[in-house]
Amino acid sequence: MAYTTLIDTDALKGMLNNSECVIVDCRFSLNDPDAGYQAFCQSHIPGAVYANLDHDLSSPIIPGQTGRHPMPTPEIFAARLGTWGIDKDVQVVVYDDVGGAIASRLWWMLKWLGHENAAVLNGGWTAWKAADLPVSNEPYICAARIFEMNLQTHLLVDADMVESIRLDSDYCLIDSRSRERYLGENETIDTIGGHIPGAVNIPFAGNIDESGFFISGEQILQRFESAIGQRSPRHIVLYCGSGVTACHNILALIHAGLDMPRLYVGSWSGWIAAGNRSMAQR
């Protein structure tokens, strides 16, 4: 069975010794970029490799041009996937310890390169530990493979397209950050607070329950229905602070049965980097 959105701990437990399954630990803290790797070294799901948000899932920041987590070139990312033992045939399972907020970025990037069999561990590291399932602190050496990408260029939009559609009623632009950051209140990450004018706010954190598991597809659709209406997925564009947690909203929508919407990866940090874009508070 292939998993393309979410996978539970029981299913992953049964795949631990499967050479055709690659597990990727995506734990990461914006406040302490080394903390995730240190935690991985101390304990992780057996057989997992580690992906660093800043170094593996992003390219270097270009001041005045990019947001905080620009997308790496497809060729560089495909080569990285190969070093992790991922090719077109393997099942990939990604996890973190923050409800999928970081892992969903890697999930989305795999979809961007045309790899369908990728899923986020529902409940993540917290659920794995709570179930008293096996852990390891041993490094995992995987056999490299060649990842042949099938790039889905339509899944990404740039700032110019966002500018052209943000007030177009045929489109829906969704800001995935917290309500406070959307309103420009208590902004602690980016240099300017606010949001892209025309965007509606649907915080990604509402996709999970108090235990860190995704809510049902029906509940997710209820969260989004008033914003997206009957619009085509290609007319739904999501962003966040730096193109990471918006992927959590995208995962939620796919989990709920919708087709893939689009991502503005530059997001708010990229929007304000240029210095000449329209901005809104409240």
C-alpha cells in the first residue's frame, strides 16, 4: 500500500525493515537551528536520515530577493534525495516534533519533484514516543540511488503572480500564519509585520488537535470552505512566513480530498524583501 498524505505509527512500525521505505527526520527549531540535529543524534526512529530545513530543504538567502527559506534548485534537491536512498519507487515517510509543521515542507518538495509516495507521520515523533515504539541513536548509512524527477512547475508561483491575483475574486490567497502575525501584531520573526493585501487568514495550527494529530478531512474542509468556495485548486495560492508552514495547509487540503493548490514559497519574508510591495495591517 502506498501512502501519499498521512501515515500512522502502526503502519510505519511495520515498514521499519523495508528497504523500499526511507524515513526522514525533519525536527528543526527556528530559534536554535542545531537543536533538531542534536535531538536526532540522541534518539530517532530506527533507520531515519536527517534533513535540515536551512541546509537541505532550502537554498541560501539572497538579500533583497528571496524569503527566509528559498527553494533549492530542483537538480540540487534531487541529488540530495539520491544520497538519502530515495528514488521514484520508494515510500518516503517524514516526521518532526511539531505536528508536521516542518515535515510538510519536505512532503511538498517531494510532490514538487513528482514523487507521489510520500507521507507525513501523523502525530510525529511525539506519537511515536508515546506508543513506546523502537528508537535508535545509531547513524544510518543508506545506499545511494538516482532520483529521476518529474518537476511539477505549476505548483509554484512567484511574487509577480501573487501581485496580479491578490485582489482577483477568481483566486483565493491564503495566509497560513497565526492571526497575530497576519495582523502585524507581536511580529518576532520578520522585520515588518502585516500581510499581503487581499489574503485571508487560515492558520495552519488549526489543522491538528490538542494531541498533535490531524483533524478529520471533514473538519478541515469546514475550516477552508468559506474561503475557497468552488474555486479550482490552481486558483488557490498559499503562503506563510517563509514557505514552510503553508505546506501544512496544503497537506491538510490534500488529506481532505482536494487537488493540489499552489505555493508562493517566498511568502511574507520574500514579499517584504523587495521593499516595494503592497502591505496591510489589520
